[in-house]
Amino acid sequence: MSRTITTIGFDADDTLWQNERFFRMTQERFAGLLADYTETGHLMERLLAAEKRNLGHYGFGIKGFVLSMIETAIEVTEDRVPASVIRELLAAGQEMLRHPIELMPEAREAVEALAAKYRILLITKGDLLDQERKLAQSGLGDLFDGVEIVSDKTAPRYDAIFARHGEGASRAVMVGNSLKSDVIPAIEAGAWGVFVPHDLTWELEHAEPPRGHARFAELQHLGELPGLIAALG
């Protein structure tokens, strides 16, 4: 008897390992450096606006984040930002790029359990070099049958990935912490979308959960995933 599910895609950042935590820590450092020029709430609003308009130029990831911080610093200081602050922001970005990987609870156990029975994919967006570094340091790389590092996650992209690596989206599951990137477009492509919330999620990844959709599921943690997949078939 053939299984309904043959392929499982995993998001990386804040699904398999910590990521947003380090962005928040750097934002706090950013706020301290610019404290003499503007209050934190206004600074964060300006930074988020810069990140949003720069996505089309720099894509997702640390490098674009650092460039958006520098741009914001120039704006809020009206071109008076000291070179020492720019230097600190560049150093903060380099520290983020060197930060050791911290796996999410039960991430390894879930991937190992499912890799024994299903085709397992890593589907992540962001900077190519940084994502490759994190995957190599995670110790999970050998468990994946395919790795896709993409500029963005859309329904057509998921459709193409699951067709290329599996038996199509209708027999695939996408697992992630972002409703906007991991869950909703995967469901639109015809796959199951499994939402595993993280306590820190970037504002630009927020969306309303598609509750009531037959192919939507929400879990408290990755330890529940093998049981859900078994129930789906």
C-alpha cells in the first residue's frame, strides 16, 4: 500500500535552529548605538521600513539586515552618523555570521525519525553562503535528500521543488515557523502546511493562520511531527 505522504520539506531558520534571537540581540545593540539620536520605538519602525523596501535589492539574511541598519542610521542622524557606529554595525553583522548553530528542541530527533521513511528536503531562503554554513554546522546535512536555498518562498516555487524532488506537492508536507513563507504558499501549491510557532518571529513573516483548511496543521514543537505525519499516511 503506497503512502499518501512521500516528501517532507523543512524550513531552516527558527524551525530547525535558532535565528531571530540573534537579530533581536543585534537590534538592541543598534538601539544603544543610536540612543543619542532617536528613541528605540521610532528607530525600530524606521529599520523595519528599510528592511521591507530593501528586500527586492538585498534579499533575506544578515547582509541585507546590516545594510538596512546602516541606511537607517544615516537617515535618523541626518547624515551625521559617526564612522565608529558604522564600524560597530559591520562588526555586529560579522559576529552574527560567525555565531554557532543552536538546534531547536527535538529538531534532530524529528528529522532523523522521518528521514528513515520519507524523502526529506531543506527549503530555506536567505544568503547562500550563510545558509550553507549553518547547514554544515548543524550536523543535519546528511539527513536531507535535497537542499533548496531560494530567494523567496511562493506557491509556484514550492510546486517546482516538490515536483523536482518528489512526487508533486499533493504528496508533500512543508514544515516551518512562518505562516507567510512556509505554510500558506505551500498549501496554495497543494501541499500540507505544518506550522510550528517560534516565540520570536520577524514582523514581515506574520500572517493569519488558515484555520479550518483541510491541509493545515499546527504543532507545539517538532517532537509532535512524526506522529502527525504518520496520521496523514
